[in-house]
Amino acid sequence: MIEGSFELQGLLESILYGSGSSQLSVPPRVPPAVADYSNPFILKLHGFWSESSGELCMVGTGSALLQEGTLLTPVVVLKLYNIKTSSSITTLITGTLESLSPSNDNNYFETISILMPPQLNYKFTIVSGDSVDEISSESHFKENFPIDSVLQGRSFCSKFTSLVFRNVFNLQYTGCRSSKKCLPGDGVIANLPCSISLSAINCTGVLKRVRIFLKFDDNIKHSRHDKRFDPSTTLIGEGIWDDKKNQLHVLLCRFLDIENSWSNAHVGDCTTGLSLRFPTIWSIKETSTIMGKIWTNKTEDDSGYFENIVFRSTENHMHALPDLKYEYTEHYRVRNLCPEKKLGRNRKRRYPSPNSIGMKFNMLVESSEGRTGWGSANALTVNSQLYMHARLSFASIRDDFSKPTRWEPQGRANISYRIDIKWHTPPKLTDEDNASIVPDEKMEITAEGIYDADTGGLCMIGCRKLDQPLGNASIDCGILLNFQFAPVKGLENGGYIRGEIKSIREKSDLLYFDHLDVSSVAYNREQARHTIWTMDLEIALVVISQTLVCLSVRSQLYHSKRHPNRLPFTSLVMLVILALGQLIPLVLNYEALFYHKNDQGTVLFQTGGWLEANEVIIRITSMVAFLLYFRILQQAFSSRSKDGNGKGLWFAEKMTLLVTLPSYVSGAIIVLLVDRANYKRDIVLLPISPVDYWQRSTLDDLKSYAGLISDGFLFPQILFNIFSNSRENALRPSFYIGTSLVRLLPHVYDLYCDHSYVEYKGTFIYANPAENFFSTVWDVIIPIGVLLFAAIIYLQQQFGGCCIVPKRFRWSESYENIPVVSES
């Protein structure tokens, strides 16, 4: 007798795995194919299992929480059949979960069907070493990798799980003349699947045998994560590795009698074959790490006959096959379409070497119709070797500097690429547009050609994959690609990799498409040297600036302590702006105190904690400055409340707020209304990460405007002095002059720093364009404004707050000397 509380799928897994119900004496694991239920049931059951008949019957209550929060507590009966102590490919466990509640009860549910292949002492019965030739097809494939080269010291099951059973494979239907002759089975499927996925049920490493599920899917994105089991689109089979042909041969069977009920389901019609291999040679038309085909042993007149189906892996695991070779097949067309350029005497510039990391780049793509997208160009091979590069680190950069920098001829090299482009904007199609142009969401191009390391020119012939109706994939090899790399040192070509991708077909051809413009920011050692030096300098400048801020605020605190009667004449609006100027960056970058978040594609170097440590120092000094500002604000507020002239000072503060607040709001609206749609600032990363073309957002503009307000921090104090007509030395010169220097120095630095190099995302530390307005115009206007405000404060504290106001607009001073008559 068995009783206890179970989760439905957990109960079924325990029957298969032998965990949680030792009374059943079942062997270890096999993945269940449980389907046709959407809400998990928690079951409290008791019942019996008969070993002789293989039946399990359990009765009890269940509970299921629906998405809307309703809790169901149905009375259920679970029945499982064919639970035996041994199994083969044809063995299936079937069953039902039925509700004993009345049909009009809220706890009633439709009967749930259960179907799963067990692993009870499983025996491979349809594949063996002697049957390899029987289940393999006639093969015209070229040389394949032997299993030892693929395993690389790992076990057979472990390697196949990582390479094969976690991959998704694209399908290509060869000669699919009618919808009835495209897939295994007798039925007709409206939308042919575009991919398959394989999952392991059993695997024996010593005998190199596997039992697998093959699942057809019409959506590549869903097939990897979709765990639903549909027996009508799933095959089950046994496979064995063939050491002679270096292929995996699988014999697949169908699930039969599943149309109306799964109670009579069984495995049969084992006439479908599958072969899978690891090709040793790539070409422009074939760059798949794993390939294979599916066929049938039936004749064309038999029911269930279908034409051969070829499948290819969607992911390329070049690192897993280090002995991979590439065969160049387009030498003739490359020579005709890519003539050699003559090198001028005065144009001897150094360009990236064919094996350098600069050969791998990311790009912005724009079509003549105005479509834009991102793309990546990954070098596959250089001459006869695979293109390999190590992830760049600080040490490797510095070691690279020791290489000679003088020009030396490098010559031309054969090279192959894989280029992936993903479109971000839909095409503008008209009735006259070609239906075969680029309306796909992405383009996949494999190209080969010649790279001239003396001129920086890359010219290639390309083949793009086309998705045709019924899933047939064809290739368009009428594509010419031209790229011009930027020199390692210098500004030729604007510091960019520029190029185009165009069709060499006639415009009347259905496969013709208009040219695509390509641009990418280049990377080289000289830029890395400059970037490292700049980051060191800017971090030092930030630390010095923040230290100067702390010293300036500390001097103001000392001044307020010596002259407490002057403290009420400090503008609270000014102090709030200064405090928020330190607080907001702290809040936005709070994680930097504890964890440096490396967003994908935003890390320039692996610094080993160097940049993170300096950033923590910067945040700590900012926090100290904020606390000091907050202390002055607290003291000023308290002293004004106690001051005898408090009402007059509060009136001046209110007037200051009434002027500054509308001014700041109006400025923010103007900033938001300025058209920045076409303003893009290109920020490049190392080629190991995606290029980020940064288009300023509304938040970026508001951050820069907030920096502008901080630059004019003395504006509220100037207004306060005017409205209060104060000539008190409320601000110590060391405070407002020191703070003014801190605000204007980044603009002076930005004005005079070296802009001959393309800057990298993550290196804007001191003059950060996301925190202020930086350009030639702003770098002149803002320092002049900051110095002007400091000069006005000096004059006001010497000659009175209204000294800068024309006499006819000044406040009346007659109230200042009104005698106070005492009551005595």
C-alpha cells in the first residue's frame, strides 16, 4: 500500500526515478514525458500497486491554486498502467487522473491523460554494433571528426549533452513536392516545422548508445525552452555511434493511436532514420558545427514516405573542434571582383594585422530605404588557421605595447567571416519593391575573400541564407562586401571601419537588394594606450576635485563657526542644489559602493578591481561632501529661525525660490524640446563586446541639465543677496572660489584634452557627457558664467546685494534705519 502527499509531476517522476517511493522498487532516472495538464496538483493519495499486472491505482484529494487565486480541492483517482520491472523502446506507461467530483462542482476538471516512457531496466533492442549498417543510410558526406576528437577527454554522454542535446537545429527540406511527403507520419501539417531539438532519455558512455526524443518545432526561439510534450510532433528512438563513419545513427519510432485518447498509445512504425556528424571542413556555403539528415526506409508509394530532411546546428562551437579546417572555394570570383590596390609612397600606415583582435568588430548598418540595424562581423579563419583571440586584459594590452610600431609590409591574407545583422526598423515596402529583399528580421552572411594588411582593405564574396516558403533554405551567393579599416595610429577614415554590402545581381533579379552602408568604430593598441592613460588621469582629477570640494565646505563650516551671525544670510536654495549635486550621483550609482555591475557590452577592460577600487574612493568622497553640505544646510536653517530679522530673510528666500524654480523648469522644458533625434555619439568597446551607438535619451538630457544647474550654484545666492540687500560675508572666498574651480575645471579639461581618439564607453570619468553639457561652445560659456557669478558674489559682499542692480531698480533702503521706540 502507498500513501502520502505528492505533487502530480513529482509523483510521476518518483515512479520513474525510484525516489520518494521505495516501495515500488523502481530503477533510477529517465525524463518523463508528462503532458496535458497546466496547473500543478498537490495530491494526498493512498492506493495499491500490483507488480504482476503493472497497474497503480490511488485515490485521494488534491489541491490546485489557479492563477486568479481560487483554490480547488478536488477528489481524484490516479490510474497508471504498464509499470513493469523492465522496458524497451516500445514500452510506455499510460494513465489518467480523473475527478470524482460532480460535473457541476467547481472542483471538477476534465480527465488528464498521462503518457511517459519508463527506464525500468531499459534494454537497447533495435540498435547494436551489428545493426549499424542496417540503420545507416548511403552517405556521400566528406570527412567527419572521430568521436575522440570531439570528446577531448570528456565522457561520451557528457559531451553529447553539452553539444547536441542543448542545441537547436534548423531544417532544410530537400525535394518536398507535396505537404504529405515532408514529414514522418500519415497526417498533413499546415505549417511545416523549421527546427528540431534533441533530448536524451538514456545514455551509455561505454557502448556509446543513446535513447532520445526528437521534437519538431515551428519556432526556433521556443524550441529550446518549450517543455511541453506533444506525441504527434515527437519521435522516440535509439542511437549508436559508428566509429567507421564517425556518425551517430538513430532509428526513430512514432507514437501511434494517440488521436482520441492516450490510453491505447504505443510505439511503432520504426522506419525513420537519423544520422548526425561533426564535419571537419567548412566552406562559404557550410559553416555548421553539427550536421545531419533524417530519412525514411519506406518507398515512395508507401504511406508515411517523406523526402530527406537536412538539419544544421544554429550555434557554432568552434572552440569545441580545434582541428576544424576551412576550404576556400571562391578564389576566381574574388580575384575578379577584388583587385589589388597599389600602395602609394606617402601612404605607408600601419593597419591591424590579420590575426589581431581588431579584425572582429561590430557595426551599424543602414539600408538605402532608411532601415537601421546592428551587426557583428566575426572572423572565422585566416589563411589555413582558425581565427583565435584571447580575451583582452590589462596585462596583455601593456605587453602589446612593447611590439615594434614602425611600418612593415604585411601583405595579403585569405580570410573568412560570418556576419550577422539584425534589423531594428521595419522595411518600407511598396508594390514595386522586391519581395526577396531584406524584410527578414535578420541576415546571416558567410563570406570569404582577401584582407590587405598594407592598405586596410577587406574585400569578400558572401553568401546569405534565405528562408523560403515550406522551410526550404536556399543561399544567395551574389553578394560583394567591402570594408576599409582605420589605421592603427591616425585619423584617416575618421577613426571608423567603413564599408558596404551590396548585391552583384541584376536589379531585375528577385534576389537583388540595394546596398547597405556599414560603419564601426575602430580599436587599436594606440587607442588602448591613450585610453588607459586618460582613465588614470581622469580618476586622479576626480579624486582631487572631490577632495577640494570637501576642503571648501570644511572652510565654510569653520567660517560659520567663527561668524555665526553671518550664517542666516546663506541661501538655502543654493545649499540644497549643492547637496543634491552630491546625493543624486550617489543614489544612481549606489551599487558601485559594494558591487561593480558589468552590464553586457559595457566593460572596456577586465581591470582586476583597479577601476572599481577608484570608483569606491570617488563615491566615498562624494558622500563626505554631501554630509558636509547637509550640515551647513542644517545650521543655516536653524540660525535663520533664531535670527531676529528672520521674516525679512525668509521673504528674500521665497522670492529667490519664485525666480529660480520657474527658471529651472523653463530651462528643462527647453532642453526636452530641443531636437536631438539625429544626435548620436559613437562609443566603441573592445571588439570582444557589442558596439554601443549611444543615442542620448531624455534622461541623459535631464542629467546634463542638472549638471548645468550645479555649475550655476551661485545663482540663488546672488538673487538672495539682491532681495535681502545683504553685504554680509556669508560665503567665505575659499568656499565659493574653490567650488567654482571644481565646476569649471572639467570644461577646461574637455576643451583642451586630446579628442583625436574615439572615446570608449566606461571611460567618461571626469568630463562625463552624461552629467553635463560638453562641447566647444558650452566649454567656453559655462566657465565664463561660473567666473562671472563668483565675481558678482565678491562685489555683493563688498558693496551690498543691490550693487549690480541699476539704482532706479534697487529696493528702497529707507526702511533700514527706522528707529525702534521702546515701550519705556
